[in-house]
Amino acid sequence: MAISKELLEILRCPKCKGEISLNSEQTGLVCQECRLVYEIREDIPIMLIDEAKPL
């Protein structure tokens, strides 16, 4: 099960409050502004700045 389109529309990067998008593998949410990837584990986006990985 992937992240719903409705959820993607309301989620924002916790660091810069900018828009995020699903990566091509659908394993993370990408903030192009901060150049960070927020991992998706068991269909739950982990939106913690400390756990984000560099793009």
C-alpha cells in the first residue's frame, strides 16, 4: 500500500515547511529544497528531521 494522494497533498517538510514528493522507488518522501529524504517504513512516513537522509 502506497502513500495516498490526499496525504501527499497535506504533508510538508518538517524542516523548511516546503512541498515533498514521493521518490521513484516509493520508499521515501523527498524535499528538494532541503535535499533530504524521509523514509517510509511499513507505509508510515517517518517525518523526523534527525532521521532524514541526505538526497
